[in-house]
Amino acid sequence: MLRLAGWDTGEFGDAAMKEIARDFTGGKPLQLFIDARAVKGATIDVSNDWALWLRANRSRFAHVSMLTGSPFVQLTAKFVQRFADLGEVMRIYTDPSAFDSALQAASAR
């Protein structure tokens, strides 16, 4: 679970990606949940970095589920989904209760 808020201008570099990559060692595909309901926006460079990283690691994910809180962030998420060639691996949520339910179900497994 990754929770993001505010404006992402790249101030943390690839720290979040490195933290997620620590969980790749188990060999089992990860279920990544990104709660971005409090995100105001991200720079093009940040979106590009995430798209490239997700594309390079897409085989390591069972799915990537992202909750967006605004139309701008939803559009950005769709760009990342397309550019990273994630297709159905990436689920974009706009309904917080649906996202929370999916997270709770995944946590129970």
C-alpha cells in the first residue's frame, strides 16, 4: 500500500520505487495498491518515471490498483497505464469505497 498526497514534483526521486522493489524478493507477484485520492498532480517527468519503472517490472505485479481523487490524476493514471503497457494489470478506481473494499479483500488473503 502506497499513500500519496499533494503535488509530486520528484522531490523524493525513486525512493518509493526502491521501497516497493524490496518486496520483489519473494518471487510471488505483488498486489500494489496506490491511494492517490489526496494527490493534486504530478509532473510529466514523475509520471514518465513511474510508467517506465512499472513497464520494466510489470511481470512482478499481479495487479496495480490506483485510487484517483481528481479527473487530472485519473488522466495521468491512464497515461501511465497505457505507456507502461499494463492493460488489465492496472485497475484505476474513482470510488473510494470500491478501492477500500478491494484493499481489504486483498489484505484478508
